[in-house]
Amino acid sequence: MNRCIIVMVLLLVTATSALTACSPDDEPITENPVIPVPNPEEPGNNDNSGNGNDDSGNGNENNGGENEMNRNITVRAGGRSFAATLEDNATARAFAALLPMTVTMNEMNGNEKYHYLSENLPTDSNRPGTIRNGDLMLYGSNCLVLFYETFSSSYSYTRIGRLDDPSGLASALGRGNVTVTFETSNN
């Protein structure tokens, strides 16, 4: 009898750990490593202005300018150019390091274009609830998504940036797959 109880307890413990090991929100395991991105809060950044410049005024002492990022980019599609502003986060910094990039983005659901990057980016995903026209986000760790319609969603994304004025984005992207260029701006 005691042996039967011990076996049942072991089965229950094993089943419980197997059922709680993964949840639908867990990221899939991938073979590609995450790109390390410098943290602007690390020592050597003595400036409290948030612009990444140190007291020397050149912003390059101790870090070679690694923590500085031009948050202004241009998104080109369908003969149109759109100004966009990147978030101030590790994902946006890793994305900016990949620019310039021209990719074919695939159509999905009549509200977004997506492209799988060849590298994983750092993530900090959450459920935004409402996706807005012009949002640039990361799904998982390597799926770049550009939304051209506003809608509600229960999916989790990491914010990369947003088009400053997404007027005309849907017509520029068209109904099918489209070539899109992302590049840093000089602004």
C-alpha cells in the first residue's frame, strides 16, 4: 500500500512539473543567440541628461559611443518615405545596429506586414491591448512587424518604434508582400 502511494505521489509531482514548465507566453527556444546590447545605465555614463554624453561633451569617452543611438529612422515603401522614432530600449538599439536594411515584408491579416530577421533581438514583450497604425514591433525574438491598421490584440510584442505620421501607410504598403527599407535619419 505504501509503495502505491509513493508511486502516485511521484507521478503527481512529475505531471505537475511537466504541466507548469511552459506557458503560452513563453518564447520558443531558438538556436540563434540574443544580441548583447550595452546598457546606458552602466558605469562610465556620467551625464544625467539621458543623451548618453559624458562630461567631455563628445559622448565617446569610455564607451566608444556605443550607448548613443540616433532614434530617428526613415521607413521607405511603395515610393513613400515615413519618419519614425525608435523607442529607447535594448530592442530598438539592437534593431538600429542592423540598419540600413531592405527586406521583403509579407502580408498578414489585412493589418500588418512582417519579416523574420536572421538574428534574434533582445525582448521585453507585453500585451499592448491596442495596436496602432504605424507601430513597429517585434513578435517573439526575430519577427519584425509593421502595423498599418489600428486594432485590438491579445498577442505580446516588444516595442521597437513608431511612425511619426502614418497617414498613407496602408496605401504605400499595398495589399500583398512589399519591399521596405529601414535606415537611420540624419535628423
